[in-house]
Amino acid sequence: MGTYVAQRSASATRFADLGDTELLGLFSTDRWGKLSYAEKLDACQEVENRYAAANGCEPCTVRAEPMTGAALGYQGNKTICLNENVVRDGVFLTEDVDENGATVLVPLEVRASNWQTLETVFHEGTHGLQESRGQVPSTYFSPGSDYDIYRIQPIEKQAFEAGQENTLRAIATVQAADGKIDQNAVDYLAAVRASSYQESLEAAARNYGDRDIDATVAALVQHREYGLVPQNPSDSYKALNNLLDEQGKQLEEAAFDHLEEERRGQQDALGKDEGTQQDALGRDEGTQRDAQDRANEALDPGSQDHAPRDARGLAASYSEGSETYGAQADDGLSSALGGQAEGVSAGGGVYANESPGISHGDAAYGSATQDADDGLGSASPGMDDSASSDLGFGANASNDNDDGGGDEGNAGGSGRDGGQDSGGGQDM
């Protein structure tokens, strides 16, 4: 992997002192399954630290969260989020319906999940490089709109190539160091071949009747970024432009629905808070009135004649306590006012602390950034201290599906980000 001398702002991991070959070796089939979940995340973070440093950028923070569907991860706002199920257990959790009609999550094994995870770090890390360099246009084809177009757009073409090439190089490095073929290497290569750039390019060219569909996509992205309108656009150009317009409407509708749901949740929460506050105040005021009435009755001259012998003494003590209000605690008096003073304080505290933490769902809509650009150039991580064994699947090899949109949990069926990434849910 080479020697890294660039400064890194990321927190040091437990693997910071490992050599590059040793670090990559953690992803080998023999060693990956023996790592704890925390160790796996640390290994991913260390790879990202070195990958970003080798390319002169600040590293993203690597974390994981449960995801459903065939999603491997996503990137946005300097964060790489991996599918926890893949990292921890090597499975996708896909939704299905049981015999009773209930929705259930079914685990599907991810082929070569160790190498798929490493590729995801490189793939999403490349988006992090694009993001840090300001090379992320707002025009982006999501995989749900047209997977083949999504796959061949410049920003994804580059991220796929970087992820695959660096992972293939890592496999060659580890196999050379171990002196044997890695058990999952063949499965990973099958996954890479299953959905190649060339296949998506040919499919898109057929679907849109445009042999230069990749150039059309790149031109459209650039035109929309700069507000340019060609005088005589081709049919494929117009079709893709309409696709983007429709995609934008769907995103706006989804964002609006999300905001409406959030607003209703906030109103419900505030309504509950106000009701709780009013109930508490009502109880406090009622208790105060009752206590004051009893105190006044004890101090009423007309009632003293009917009081027991010690009534005056008790009334005097009560009166003294009520005048000082807080002195009753010191006197050990179990008076209503003393209890109410305590109750008022507790009631205020409960209300102050009871306000629910309203989540605005920024992770899904506001925090993601669109990842799209083709000007990054070579995203080589500099991982070159090992045998440069070429497995024969260079830039033309492509990764499994990036969007997680219904792909099977086997070769070529994994999803890169499941539609949660940049720009309010756009995939990376």
C-alpha cells in the first residue's frame, strides 16, 4: 500500500501501526471472520484514513447502520456508512411476506462479503474525495430511475473503477503474502463481472438508440450544471433530460411528504407536552388551594373553639411553617404546603426534562450530498507495496449493483448504497 506521510485528522485506530500488507490481510477470508464487529469497523476506518491521505484529502468517518435490501453502503457529508448486516454477519436482510401475510426480514448471504466490504470503502471513499474537492455536481441520475444510466455517469464510473481496481490489487497483495489463493477471491471476481460498465453502456445505447450514450450523459450533466440548452438536442438527450425532471419531481414529493410527517410529529409531541404541563399546573394549583384553605381554617378564630386542646399549638406551628413556606422541611412538618412546594419543583423538573427529542430526519434528506463528477482523475490509493499481480479484470470489470434496488444477495446482486446517498436520497 505504500508509505503514507500525509497528516490525517481522523482518530487513530487500533490498526494504525500495521503495515499496508498486514492491514489488507485483515480482509482475507481466513482473518475477516475472526475479527470482532468493532475490529472490522476499525479496519475499514484505517483503510479510509490511508486512502484519503494518499490522495491528499481528509478522510471520511466510517460507521455502520442496519439496512434492508441489497445495500452495501452510502456516502455523504464526510461520512461513509456501511451496511451493518453485511459487515457483522455477511448477509443482506431483504423484506418478504410470510404465509400469514406479515412482512419479515429474510437473510441472504453476500458472496465474498469481506472483499465486498473493502470495495465499498474504496468506492464510497472515492465519493468522499470527489466531495472534498468540490467535484460533485447537483445533476445526478439515481439508480432507481435507470440503473444503466446511473452506472455509466462519470461520477459512478470513476467510483466503481477505483473500488474494483483497489480491491483486486488488495486480493493480489494478500494472496502473494499468504502464498495461496483466497477462498472468496473467485466469488468476488464473479460479482465484479456480473454487472460491468461495458454491459450497462451497451444496454443504455440500445435503450436510447444512441451509440454515444456515455457522451450524451456527460454533456447533459454539464449543460444542466451551467444552465445551457442545446439548440437541436437529440432524442436520447431529450429523453434523459425528461428522466431527470421526473426524478426531481419524485424527490421533491418524497421530501415534502417527509417534512409533513415530521411537522405532524412535532405538533403531536408539542401537544402532548402542553397537555402534560397544563395537567401538572392544574394539579399544583388545586393542591395549593386545598392546602391554603386548610391553613386558613386552622387560623380562623371561629374554628379554634371547636379544635382539640392542642389545636392552637398545631395551628400556630402550621401558620409559622406556612409563612416561611420553605421552613417546614427543616421543621420536619409534613404540611400540605411543604409537600406542594416539593411537588411544584418536581413538576417543573419533569416538564423541563420531559420534552421529547424531536428528530428532524436530516440524515435522510438534509445531510446527504450528491456525488457526481468526472474530473477527479485517477483515484489511485497508492497501495503498491506488494506484488503487482494482475488478476486480469482491470478497468473494464465492474462492481455489483450500486443501488440496492431489489438485487439478489449473490454475485452481482449487492447494492452499493440503497438510495440513501447524496442529494436527498440519491445513490452514490
